[in-house]
Amino acid sequence: MQSAEKFDRQAPYIISSPRQLRAMGSPMRHKILGVLDVLDIAPVSRIAEELDCPAESLYYHIHSLLKVGLIVRAGSQPAGKRPEALYRAVSDNIRIDQSKRTPGFIKAIKDIYRAALRAMERNLMRGLDNELHSKEGPRSLTELRQLTVQLDRDDIAELKARMADLEQFLQQRNLAAGGEVCSVMLAYASLGSTRTSED
């Protein structure tokens, strides 16, 4: 297994392997990567605490992510009679190779999108529940915007560039100490149809 020090966690890590895509299709593995994105380095016990689930239920998923190289070992720490392994994500910036468009690759990407959307739904619900129990009084802890618009290719290119800029900003702020843990999703989909002036 490669050591974590060999990776630049801020550099994009491109997923091009169907095995890695299939591993990413599990909602639980999405959540594990999300926790490691926030904590940087953590043992299974800490990941389980964040996910509010038994540590025993995570070992299979941790092993699967290790096997395909999406998480790496990052040393160990004392824990009772034996050391406890530490893990970290291979990168904070995991991306899918957009040049691959085989039917199998598309199917795997669909599974990833479904898992990510389910995770985002849970986070939105959690944010709303937190509003009910906020000690600071009435406070909005969630935002949701959805638009359907008509864009030409230049508009789409600019949209993607702005999404990349926002993603970079969020990654830089994620390095700052303190603050609240926030879940943010950036999504775009071309529906392939063009409205006419008669619509």
C-alpha cells in the first residue's frame, strides 16, 4: 500500500478505472470520503462516530476503498493493546475522467451520482433538523437553488469555469481552522433539448 505522503491531497485525482467507479457507487463509501475530507486523517472509530454507526460496519467499505486506491493508510495511533490504523483520502479533489463514455462507465457514473444525491439529501435534512434545535434562535442553516435555463456553448463553458472557481474557493477555505462543517453540492446537467420561440 502506498503511503499518504506520496500524494498531494490538493492536486486533482482522476478516476479512470471502472473498479474505482464501482467503489464510489456505494452511499456509505461516499460518506466515508466525506468524513475524511473534513477530518483529513482519522481511524475507523472516529469515522464511525461521525457517521453514527458501528465501527464494525465500516471495515468492509474501508478495505474496498483501500483496495482501489481511493483512501490510503496514514500511520497509526495508540489504542488499547494494539495500534489503531489511520486513514486519509487520496485527494481532496477526486474527479471522474470525463473522456471515458463507454456504457459500463456511464452506468457506474449514474451510481455515483445517485449516491451523492442521496448523501446531499440526508445533509439537507440534517441541516433542517439542526435549525429546530439551534441554541442561537431562528437561523437558516440550509439553502437550495434549482434553475432550468437555456445556455449556449459559451455560457456553459463560463458556467463550468465559475463552478471550478467556487470549488477552488471552498477547498481553500476548508483548510482554515474553525468554522462550521457545511455540505455543498455543485451540479450541472445538459438536458439536450432546445426551446423554440414558440414555447
